[in-house]
Amino acid sequence: MILKLKNKYLESEMEMKNNGIKRIAIQGGYGAFHEIAAMHYFEPEKIKILPRNTFKDLFKSLKMRQADYGIMAIENSLAGSILPNYTILRDSNKKIIGEIFLRIKQNLVALAGQSIEDIQEVFSHPMAILQCQAFFDQYPHIRLIESIDTALSAREIKEKKLKGVGAISSFLAAEKYGLEILFSGIETNKMNYTRFLIVSDNNHMEEIKNANKSSIYFSLAHEIGSLSKILSILSYYDMNLSKVQSLPIIGKDWEYQFYVDMEFNNHKLYRQSLDAIKPFTGDFGILGEYTKGKKILE
């Protein structure tokens, strides 16, 4: 029986590959913003979404070749960077092959036939709650409870038929789970964007054409002027630094790992800039070279 199921699974996987179907691992359930990002980056009819509970599970799927690509949120324009994801990405040995900036429109959803006065609890991811805090300040009777995902919160309401309970989620999650949108666009900042990275292994690096952006990482000793020296060199080579993120190195007091996103027009100059800074850094690596992502209005 087990062998029969395994053969059926392998046949299904081969059929998808022959039909050009890409397997996309996302963090969260069906209807998550990660799925919406996947639908905009890839051809919607040519993907199979593989929901995963955590970002570590997402990268495990890539490592075990259960997925061809992964989509991972890395920062939000309101809530800031998702710091643990930098380390997960660096340790995975997977590469960034693209990015997309998705306008995040949050909605208060619940079982049909209820009003805001009926809702006593609202579940969602902590970042989503932060993005909508001003809205809920108007309704002090509602208790906000953190969960692992926006879409999974919506699914639980549907599956358990929870009355008096709401979720903050996307329109797609409301649609998939048959929930009613009580209030639409409840995010505080209407220019609320999340940057998603598309990651895969080196086999897909050849797909990238006209790369004009790069993400690198390096460590620096705790010395006066060590970071300014790196930044000066990159400036000399006309690198536009769109992001500089630092994280402390565990076990090394006052030493930091730096993650830098840079945009460039000349690939040769970009490569020369990397050669120029390497002698002054430790633990240097390239997370990916890719095309600067588009902004998607939802």
C-alpha cells in the first residue's frame, strides 16, 4: 500500500514537471499574502502552492526538493525587518532569485451574519496586528490574540465555526474560507508594503537576466571606522545601498553581521566593488543577484 501511494506521488510530481508546474513553498496557509505574492510573481495557472507553518519548514521543503521555489517575507514598510529570516536565509545556502513588493490590504473577517459588536476576539499574525492597531483602538472590547499566520487564523474560524471571533487576513483568505469581510482596508498605513523574496537553489540562477540588485552579508570587527570604510568603498563604485541591516553575532561581544542590499547599473563595477571590500570583511557571502522587484497594488 505504501509503495503504491509513493508511486502515485512520484507520477503526480513527474506530471507537474512535464506540464511546467512550479511548486512554490509559502509560509502560512492557503490565502496568505505569500500566496498572493506567488500569484503575481509567477504565472498563477502554472504554480502549485505548498503551505508551510514556519519559514524553517519552508526551507526544509527546498532542501528536500519537495518545492522548486520558496517565497519569504523579509520586511514590511510599517513593522520593519523580520530579523530571524536573515539568519535562516544565510544558513540555508539557498539564493535570492527575485523579489516583489506587495501592497498589504488587511481586512477584518468573520463568519457571516455578525457585526463588529459581536466580535470579542481577533486572531492574527503579530505583524498584521501591529499594522492594524489604530483600527482596533476604536474597539476596546476586542481582545487581540497573536497567531502564527493570517490565513490559518481565518481557516480555523471556518473549520471550528467560531462565532464572536474574527481574524485579520487577506481578501483571498476570506474568499477561500467563505468568511465575510466586516471591514476592509483596516491597516493604519495605506502605503503598507511587504517585501517578499523568491528563493531557490543555484540551479535556477541561470533564469535571472539583467540583474541590477544584489544582497550580500559580511561581518566586521569592532573597530573604529570599519563600517564607514566599507560604505565609502561601495559609494566610490557607485553602488546605491537600498538597505543596511545589522544583527549581533552570538558569542562575540559588540561584533555584528551586516546584510546589505545594493542596486547597480554596471555589473562589472558591482563585481569590482565586492573585490574591493572583501579584504576588510569576514564571513563574506552573496545571498543573491536578481532584478529589482516591482510594486504590486492590491
